[in-house]
Amino acid sequence: MNPIAATVSKYFTESFSTRPALYFSPGRINLIGERVDYNDGFVMPAAINKGVYYAIAENGTNEIHFYSMDFEEWLSVGIDDVKKMTGWKNYVLSVVNEFLLLGCKIKGFNCVFAGDIPRGSGMSSSAAVEGGLAFALNEMLNTGLNRAELALLCQRAEHNFPNVNCGIMDQFANMMGKKDNVLLLDCRSMEHQYFPLHLEGYKIVLVNSKVHHTLASGEYNIRRQRCEDGLSIIKTKLSIQSFRDITRVEDLQGYKNNIPEKVYNCCLFVIEEIARAKKAAELLQQDNLIEFGKLMYATHEGLSKLYEVSCEELDFLVELASQNSNVIGSRLMGGGFGGCTINIVANEGIDQFIQETSKAYQKRFTIIPEAYIVETANGTEPIAVTL
């Protein structure tokens, strides 16, 4: 059993004197298709082998007891008193609230959870927290929701108490991930395809900048509003329903003077990124990782210059990667303003890449970055309990 799972199980048993059910809820990476999940685009995420481990069991009362081992905090609340709070509490309580909104009769339960996703890393710890609890409650309550429905429930949960108006990508990858595969998800129709991720000779290396410059949720909502504003203006000019209906950048350029600059730039990025994600799927089918990597660099350039969600530290890390012959693709990943870069690195050059990057980054910013070699994983699933 995974050491974190064992620790969570042990703490639960010692705290409540009962044996829990155990679950693993993965974080995610996104190879390409950033910031388009809420713009009817295509994204290419994968679940990974870092995530959140849950121990949970009914307690025969009308109370819910949570313990976050990472924050070393307890939360006890009556089922009738579930409401918006602060921090991590909002994410678990909002999931409970969504089941209540569906008319489910929630039974009291005890829950202990912990994870190994670094905070602010862009691996979507929030979706992992939501997904693990939602999956566990669905089984415990015999609700009968399928994985796609659970992903949508978790998305609503993040919209509600935490007030992060996210798209569906993180929650969908958390529920629908498949080891050794990436998902190509159509965020408008929810149709999806699995593409085998053939990384022969390469690995995915995340480099954590260890910085987080601003409240990601606030900036996230600002960028989303810019896209909505831009689309509203474009709809008055073109007969379209979403950005994906614009297949030529030239169609947008003709209305540049009618759209505020920052709004226009966000729209331009979204149109280009949707095209990149579709092209990336073709390249994976051809096992053309070199050209795929070039698209990653292009995505970073757009996120930095057009969408303006990068920062000096992330730009520095991507520039370093671009100068290393063992790296074929690099970009910021996740909400931006800090967190990780995602890099595809040749096996023989990984140690050198990590060492040289750490040295240069520490010299420039006096911050020691962290590097993680990650692998793809299945979506949220039960863990076999060993005696």
C-alpha cells in the first residue's frame, strides 16, 4: 500500500476505532489546451500518480468529521449546518452540499485525507480533493452517478463555495484518467478520446517555481470574463456560437479595433490554442513528439504574452528549458502566476536538466525549485485495504 494511504488509514483507525474504505484521487497534468476548457475548446490532460488519499466511513450520527492531515486541522459540522466556510473546508463542504442539492440523504461520516500534490503547483489539488470525496460518497450513499456526472458535480462544487468559475478539465481528468493515456476532451460536448502516450526515451518532468504571485481564483475569473466579453462582441459581427467556430485568425483580426486590447489578446490566444490542441492530437497519433513539443513552447508564449498569466520566474524556467537540447517541449501549466512548468525531457538528460535548472534558478531568484518526474495514472478509484 502507498505510504500516504497507509498513514491516512492508520490515523483514521486510531481516531475512530473503525476500519475505513480507502480511495486515491489523482492530480492532473495538461499537455496542451490551456485556458480553453471554459471556452468550448479541446484539452489534453492526464491523471497522474500524485494525488489525495481518502479514508472514510459512516459514523451513525448526523455529523460529519473531517481531518486534513496536510493542514493538521479538524472540521466537524452537522449535516443540516453545511455552509460556506474558508480554505480547504470549502472544497469538501461544497461537495457534500452538491449531494444535498441533488436530494440525497447524507448520512454522518468520518473522513481523513492527505496528499502529495504540492500546494500551488498547478496539478489541480482542488479537483483531487473534490473528486476523492465525491467518489467515496457516491459509493457510500449508492447514489449511482457515473464518472462523467461526478466530474460535473465536482465542477459545480468548485463554482459554489470556493467561487472558482472553473471549466471541466480538471474534474474530468480526475475521474476519467487512464494510465499510459492522455484524454482529448471536447469541453463543449464532453466527448472524449484516449490517445496512448508513447514517451519512449522521454519522461514528463515538472519544475515547481515555488512562487505564487496572486490569488489565482480572482485572476482566473478576470480572464474568463475577458473571454466572455470578447465573445459577446464577436457574436455581433460574426455568425458564431463559440470561439471554436472561428477557424481563421484573420476573421478575428478584422474586428481588432472594436475590442479592448486585453480582451482581444485573450480571444486570440483561445482561438490559437484550440487549433494547437487539435493539431497536438494528430501529432500524438503519429508519435511525433518533437513537433508536439514545439506546440508546447508556442502555448507558453501565448500564455505569457497574450493571456498574461505567466510571471518572470516561469518565463525564466521555460527559457532555460528551450536552451537545453534534452528538452523538446516546455510551458507553464495550470492557473499561472507561479506553480510548475511541464517539460518533456530525454531520459539521459533528466538529472542534468534538473541540476542545471535548479542552480540557475536559485542564482537568479534565490529560490530552490522542486522537480517531480510524474507518470500517468487511472482516475479516482478505490484502494484495496490490506490487513
